[in-house]
Amino acid sequence: MNRTYASETSKLVGKEVTVKGWVNSVRSHGKIVFFDLRDRSGLLQVVIKKARVKPEDIIAVTGTVVKRPANLVNPKIVSGSVELQGSTIEILSPSRELPFPLDGDGLDIDEDLRLKYRYLDLRRPRLANNLTLRSKYVQSLREYLFECDFTEIETPLLTKSTPEGSRDFVVPSRHYPGQFYALPQSPQQYKQLLMTAGFEKYFQTAKCLRDEDPRADRAYEHTQLDLEMSFVTKEDVMSVVEGMITHALGKVGFGDKIISSPFPVITYESALAKYGADKFDLRTPEEKQAGKLAFAWVVDFPFFEKTEDGGFTFTHNPFSAPSPEHEQWLLTKQNVEKIVTQQYDLVCNGREVGGGSIRANSSAVLRSTFEIMGYKDEEINEQFGHMLSAFDFGTPPHGGCAHGFERLLMILQNEEYIREVQAFPMSGKGHTSVMSAPSALDHEQLSELKLEIVSAKKLSGGQEVFAAIVKLLEDKKITGVKVTEHAPVLTSEEAAKVRGTNIDQGAKALVLYGDKKPLMVVVPGSVKVDMKAIKKLANIKDLRMASPDEVTSLTSLPIGAIPPFGSLFGIETYCDIGLSKNERIVFNAGLHDHSIEMSYKDWARLENPLVSAFAQM
């Protein structure tokens, strides 16, 4: 391919080259145009006559590489000692105006908007650097394990639903109506079966899926470096994991940030006594300021903990082995609360970045573990019979660990959210990037799967809608709510007058149809909706106002009584940023003669709308 990268140009002074990439920024000086071309290696300044380009156009430029004058050298970019004097330019793919700027860190931009256009967000240097570091770090982990003679093996994504600590994501079977696969929360059982099969040293970069509420460092799906070894002690596994992480951090330039190696080891009880938690930060204030990495192992966890109904459940992993001195207690179900598991967790700077254990390799031990947790024989055989059977054919002592490298990357890059080190993450509300999922299936798909959707009871009429809003506010313990009965009002002007409030405190809710799907738009009472801005924001081609009949069919309410809660009707809510200027907002609550006044922040927290500017003054 006849192409030169920006990073190569400093060694090609006097040569004619062709560069290809994105227009990063443009500066026009009469007939001369200066712009920075961006490619995967960095930036290059291009100087050319009469070029009509704009930011993010994708171009190819041919020209001669020349040295910059000494006073114009830019040490901040990879090609800062040279520039390209362009002779020809071709626009390979023009860009329309972007929905948000790319020159900052992007953290001030609405999350839903960033994820909707994630392919643009990923052009941001911060995110591009995060993903580049991720690739290099994972490559270094894999290199280390190959050097240690591990075998990389992929395990299935369609598997059986079994209890592993979180809810499963399930997939219906077309061939077996009424039966379901589960997506793996971890490769736990398969990697143990690989030890039964005799592979002895296994690893993979495993995708794990868990239907649990997203948090800053937790998501519906994550990737971990998963490994398992036969004929080992917990110290053996911890040593391999520590060596792997230390090696990889050194490869990506963070080796000198590790405070202590070998990593200190502390018992669970000691951690609680000294730090009040089993995830702790060992750094001094000076070490925090310097970005140091304080790793530590936590060991000797209790195997079981009490449930609310007085029974027992596992603290970490039901497939773990008890400490050898407590195995007889487990088999005889004695001193259950005193049984210690051979679990080990790795923490760094207060976050858990790894965890594993020596596993049960005896059917008697595994069966007794589930009996302690209240499982009946038929349940154990149904859900775990395959493991019990495998163990009865002989399974070596084994153990392993999962390294949550995405959390460690968060630490390395000073990121608050795990999604900042993932290419196409889920939003905090559980929506996919770019694609609109979860989404409904059409009737034909549902029919093939022998599934029927049972909808929640649809609200009917103003009284039910009003009651539902009042109940929501009470359930969420929202304070400072004012409910007012007044003469019926149909317009924002009438409502403001009868309420005695500013018209722009009124949260005017409108129902629109975008590409045949309903959505709700909420704006201050005095403004109209800029339809072009909404189309651009939501990437909609066909946008129109809903008819009165459509509004009533969707909400069971007449126009003018719609409350700003699209979630009540199963539709997405968009809010104009102008409404956020009010400390308190007020709206008709399903009835023309009932208004509710409340804090804007409380409403936004409950409804979680996509906030942007689309008001037409």
C-alpha cells in the first residue's frame, strides 16, 4: 500500500509521500490552508493551496516532506520537526457536522449521546490511548503465559444456567421450546473440566456476562484473563499471577509504579481489623500523588455466610475447596461458619483486580458444599451432575485465578468508569452503544421461539397516571413535592397563570414519532422544539409530532395533560437543557386540573432523560 504514516515523515525529508487520515483541525490564511492530518501514529501538519476541507473529513494528500524552521518546531507531536507541502488532495469520505466536539476529554458530554456515537467518541485521544494500552497489556499477559507453557483454549458462550453469584442472561432455544441457554458469568466449570481432561495449564481472555446492576467498575459484560493450573497450591497460582501482572506492567511502562514485589499477603480477618474492609488502599498520600500501584493478596476468607432466612450461601465461589484442616468439617457439616476457603483475592489501590481459589476436585466435597447451602439431591444432580460425574473419573488437585484487567486499566489511566476502557460498553442504564438494544423482537421471531410477551398493566386514564406518579414519588422518598388542584388548563400560558409560577418552570411534555418509534420531548413552557436538532441528536431521519389520537392511544391521556415521564409509557425521554436552569419544575400530572411541583434534580434522577439543547426560542 502506497502510504506513509505521520510518524515516519521526520525521516523522509525531501521525499514525496502520500499520507492518509482525518483532518484534525484547519487554519486558513488566505489562499494557503494549514491543517493537521491525524492517523493512527499521530499528527502531521499539512500546508496546501486552495483546499476545501473541514474537521474529520477523511483525505489522502500527496506532497513533499520539508523541515520546519527551528522556531516552528513542535515537540508535542510525533512529526513536529517537519511538515508536508501538499501538491494534491483527495477527499476520500467527507464528514458532516459532529454531534459533539472531540478536542476535550468528553467527560462533560451526556453519556447516552457519547455512546450513541461511540465510533466518534473513540476518535478522542484519551479513549484511543486507553484502548491501545489495553491491547498492549493483554498481549503482554498472553506472551508471559505462553512462555510459561500455558495452552490458550476458548470455552463455550452458550451454556447451562447454574448459580454463580449473579443473575444469568438467558437465551431461548428454537429447537427446544421452553428451554434456555445461559451466557457464562465466568468459564468456571469448563476450565475445571479442562483440568479433568489433562491440559494442566489453561488460559483465555474470557468474556463474562452478568445481569447485575451496573456500577462504576462493574458492567453487564466484562473481559478477564482467566487461567487454571493442575497440581498446584494457592501459593503457586498467586506466584504465576503476580509474575504475569508484573511482567505486563513492565512491558507497558508501569513497572516502576509497583510499590512492593512480591505483593504482600494479608488475611481476611487482619484486613477487616486493620482497614475495615477486604478491599483497601495501602498507598501513602505521596504515593497516591505519584500514581503508584499498591498490590496485595487477601487470603483465608470464610467459605460460607448466613442468609436472611438463616441458611448459608457461599462468600465467593461454591466450587472452591476448603482449607485442608477444615475439609472434615465441610463433609460432616460442622462448624460451618468457621470453615475457611482456599480463596485468594488480589487488590490494587482499593479495587479488586483478581480473584481465584484452589478448587474442589472431589464429588463428595462439592456435593456437601451445596447440601450446606440447602440444595436437595435432585437439584444438585440436575444442576451439577456433570461436574460430579467428571470428578468421579479422577480430577487432579487444581486452582486458578481471574485477572480483572479492565479494573486495573481504570487505575492506570485514572478513569472513574469501566466503560472508559471498553470499546463499545453498555450505558449505566443498560443500553448498548450505537445499536438500540435491548429492543423488541418481531412477531415472527417470537413465534419461532414459542415465546409470548406478557406486558405490564397499561395505565388507563388521568386518575391512574396521576396515582402512579404520586406513588413513584412516595416510593422513592422524594421530598418537597407540592400537589395542586386548580381550574382546568390546556396551554402552558394558562397553566403558569393559574399556578402562579414562571412559564419556563413548566415542563412541557410532547410526544413525537421518530422513524416510526414514539419518544417524549420535555422543554420549558415558553419554547418550541427544534425538530432538526432532535433529528441530529437522535440520528433520526423521519420525525414528526404525534397526532392527538396517537397520543391518547399511547398514554391514555389528552394533549395538555401529559406528564414528563416517558418511562411510564415505555418510551425514551429527551429533555432540553434549558429546563435544568430551574431549581423546581411543575407539570400537569395526567389531569388538566392537577399539577405537581418538584425539584428538577429529583425529576432528572428518577426519569434519567437524555439532556441536550433542542429548544427553538
